[in-house]
Amino acid sequence: MKLLRWAGFVWLTMLVLICIAVLYGHTKTNKLAAFGLDTCDGQPCFMGIIPGVTLWNDVSAHLKGYEIQINDSKDIISILPTTYSESSMERHADAPFVTLITVSDTTLTELMSTTFPPVEDFIAKYGVPCLVLIDSHDQSLNNEFLSRLIYPTMTVDLDDTKPFVPTAAVRMVQIMSNDWTIDHRDLCTTEPNVEEGLHWLGFVPIDHYLTEMRMKNDQR
């Protein structure tokens, strides 16, 4: 009898934990979805727009809930406001479809009146990146870094103050078609990403990534 009670307790505990995990994952997904970021047919997308797939003439219909502005060349559709940085859809060389999506945290945060999701939400949704790029700038003066997570068709730019903590702010997301990249390859196999990219080491101090970067430079 005691064994049955114990087994029942364990089973109930596991069921509760599973429900919590599912609810947590669902909440993470909803945070990104609220800003229009999702997965469509297995690819990162924004408002249902997939670079390389969604026709340029169909973009405006996807953005019905936003105030938009089309440039004179009719190859960039921007989401207003564009005060600090721009969220836009672009096509290159008169392509019939969208080739590049840029999602700015400042634009959408202002429109949604809530904070743009941090990097942990992107990793929960899209998995760990294939590569990490770190570009130090004025390191001797202010110790800042430009950090970028690389996915096959997407890049995620992080805040330059605390780039590798779960709550790090995401400043910009770009989703692109392989037709727009070098040699039409995905970003994980395109130079200079392969030459300069680092492995994902998780949420660890920036020094871990800088050590790997120095080791990689020494091997060249």
C-alpha cells in the first residue's frame, strides 16, 4: 500500500512538472509571437512573412495592423515609427519575394508598449545558434562588445553591456533568404561567419568567448 501511495505521489509530481514545463514553453512562444516573430513552415518568420517565399506584392497584406511607409524605389517597406532604428521588409535586385526582414526592438517596443523579449526567449524558440560572432569596439575605453547569434537564416544582435546572460536585451533581428547571402548558402556555412564564428558556450562570462576567439586567431 505504501509503495502504491509513493508511486502515485511520484506520478502526480511528474505530471505537475510536465504541465509547468509545457506552460513555461508556451509562455515563451507567446512572448515572441506577440511581436510577430514565429516559425512558418520550419523557418523563422515575421508576421507570417518568410524571406525567399513570401511574394513582395503580398507584404502589405501581412502588415495590416501596422502603419507602413514604402520608399521611392519601392524595394523597402518600413514599419513606423522609424525614430531610432528601422523595422523593415526589403527585396534586392527586384526579386519577386522578400529577401530580408529587419526587426528593431525600439520600433516594436514603442508600438507594443512592452519590453522586447530577451535572448533566452529566442533560444527557447529557435534553439542554440550555430555560431556566435563577437566584435569588440573601444575595448580599452569602455569594454563594450557587439555580439551576434547566427542561425541558418537569422541573426540576433544582443545588448553590448551584458551579452551572454539569459535576460540580455535583443537589439535587432534579421531574417533573410539564402538567395541574398554569399554563394546562396545559409549563414552557418558562409564566410566570414565560419572563419570568425565561435561555438555557442552557453550563458557564461564574456571571457570564455574571448578566450576561444584568441585561440582561434592563434591557429590562423
